[in-house]
Amino acid sequence: MNPTSAHQVPLAEHLRPLSLDDYIGQNHLVGKGMPFRKMIEQSNIHSMIFWGPPGVGKTTLALIIAQSTGRPFYTLSAVNSGVKDVREVIEKSRVDLSQPILFIDEIHRFSKSQQDSLMGAVEKGIVILIGATTENPSFEVISPLLSRCHVYILKPLENDDLLLILDHARKSLEIRLETKIIIKEEEALLRLSGGDARKLLNAIELISVALYQEGKSIEIDSQNTLSIIQQNLALYDKGGEMHYDVISAFIKSLRGSDPNAAVYWLARMINAGEDLLFIARRMVILASEDIGNANPNALLLANSCFEAVNKIGYPESRIILSQTAIYLANSAKSNASYMAIENALQAVEKFGDLPVPLHLRNAPTRFMKNIGYGKDYQYAHSFEGNFINLEFLPDKLSGSKFYDPGKNPREAEAREALKKRWKDKYDY
């Protein structure tokens, strides 16, 4: 037999489950007696969005819903579909009284206008929309559409789930390759998959084919797993171009002030067809999280980059992304603003909703004034330097320092100004 036949169906596709009973993982949704499962079994479904990491069964679950409810199933990928494709599906669905399912993979990549084109059909029930996204839908899906969909969170697969999938894969490959497969060590396979079933199936398929010798059994251990995957990284990741690893390397290069590495990883993402707005969005976050007030212009430039990329598109936007990446890498760094809000949130978590001091409360009525609201408040602009030493925190938190300026020229100035105003109160 030829284990590398060009007509061979990929293992991940071959093993795709066709029913809820065969579906592995997401027991909080599809477990026996769960409301979500009952909804499917009763064919009482609505528009929904599946939010979760790659390879946890979003597409498979959408297919099972269509199969279980006997509805026509249309699928579009936000990477290569536009408003025209959406409208074509909607027109077909208008004449179909069975209310077809429209599945949109990576719906977070749809622009506002593309998402707008779905609104009428979803609202009138012409189609049942199922969107899949790896990004938080609160930020990536327009509010009117989001309000008409239920969001279901899909979790990374547990080790027990992955081991079950691995066993199914082993048995299927034994039939295909007509040989015995012995998995001596699973650790490397599980670690490489990162909870992603598709990566796990790609890995065992790749390794089994690489080790195949006619008439001999295949033994898989951690050593040959890592060696074969490293040699065939692109095949293993099958078009994903190590999405999460590469964006991680890009962000760390920016944070580490290495413009050369940043531009290299940027080029890798562009070459792999990564969503350019995703890259720009991550730079906006970094500009605040890792640079902040060490250079406030970084956030302005990153935000302008996002807007420009949204308007211009590829290929010209690669230049804007490069300019911004180099600027951010070269900029002074400070995570002081990020740490300030984290510290403040910890205080809120620890102490709860402390009462607002009376002198800081609004007093729109005479009664409120009579009971002390706004009493002793002093208007900062009435004093020299527009400053008055007043208590602005709840009593229990008086003197708490959430913001600690970074060690860079801009924030060093801020530290001196704070020390001059507040003396020893906040230990600046």
C-alpha cells in the first residue's frame, strides 16, 4: 500500500464525528441531559456563536447540528467570502422553508459591512447563523448581530479527551497502513497538540507515515515524535503557520525592543495569510500594555495603523504594519499602566465595593446636601497649580499606590510631579 497517496482523505476529516454520541469533549454542552444537547435533540435551535480555541470541535458541532435537525447546511469562510457570497446563500434560503443553517468559520474576520449583511436574514429567521471564532465575540462581532445570537464557549480538550481521540486515530491508521501501531509515549503528542484535536491528528498521521516500513510495526515515542514534527513543521500545522506561536514571537520581539525580529515575524504572518487587522489589533494592545505613558504617541500610531489597515488592505498595508512595528520596537517601554489597573482590580476583589467618601459624592438635591454629600469638597482649579491635597480614595485604601511610574524619562518626570504634590502620602 502507499501511505502517502495524494487521494488519501486527511485523518482529521476521516475521523470527524457525525453524531453527538460520537462527539468528544465539551461535556458542559453536549453531555447527557445538558440543555444545549436537549435543544439539538428537540430540533429547537437558534442562531449562535461558538467561541473557543482552534481544534476543539466548533465546525464539527455545527455539522452535527445540521445533520441531527435535518436542515440544509451552507458554509462560508470569512477568509475568502464576501457580502456577495452571503447574499447568494440568503437568496437560496428564502425559498427553503426548512430554515437552513449558515455556518461562518472565523466570523471575527468579517468586516462590519459583511456582518451587517447577515442582520436581516438572522432577524427574520431566513437562516440560522452559526459563527465560529477564536476571538472574543464581544469585541469582534457587531452588537446588533451579537444580541441576536447565543454565545457558547468551547473549552480546550482535556487529556482524557485527547487520549480517546488518539486511540481512534491509532486504530484508523492501523487499518489504512495495514500494520500495528504502538504508542509507547503520549506525552510529546499531547504537549504538541495543546488541546487541539486537529493538531493531534495531524501529528500522529505525519509520524505514522514517516515511520512506516512495509511489514514492520510502528513504534511512536516522544523522541521520534519531536524529531519528525520538527522536520515537517509546515505539514504538521497544515496552513496554520503556527498561528499562536508566531504572534507570540512577534509580540515578545516588540516588547524586547528588537525591530529586526519583529519585522521577521511580521513577514511570517503576512506570508501565511494572517488577518492583518488581527496583527494591528495586537499592536494597539501592546502600545498600551508594554509602552503606555513611557511614550503616549505609541498608542496613537498603533490606533492609526489599525484604522489605515482597515481602510487600505493588502498589499499596501504591509508597509504601515512594518512602520508601526519598528516604531513600537524602538520605543521606550513601561508596563506601569497595565500594572496599575491590575493592582486596582485586586483591591476591588479584596475589599469589595467600598463606599465613596461623602465629600466626593454628587449632591443634586437639597436633601443630599443636608446629609453631607459634597461637603468639604474643594475644587482643584481654585488653587495654585490646579491642585489641592484632598483624599480621593475610600478610607480603607488611603495611601494605596496602584500606579508606580516606570524607569524612563517621561515617567520619571511624572514621578517627580507626583512626589512634589503628594509628598510622602504615596511614597513616590
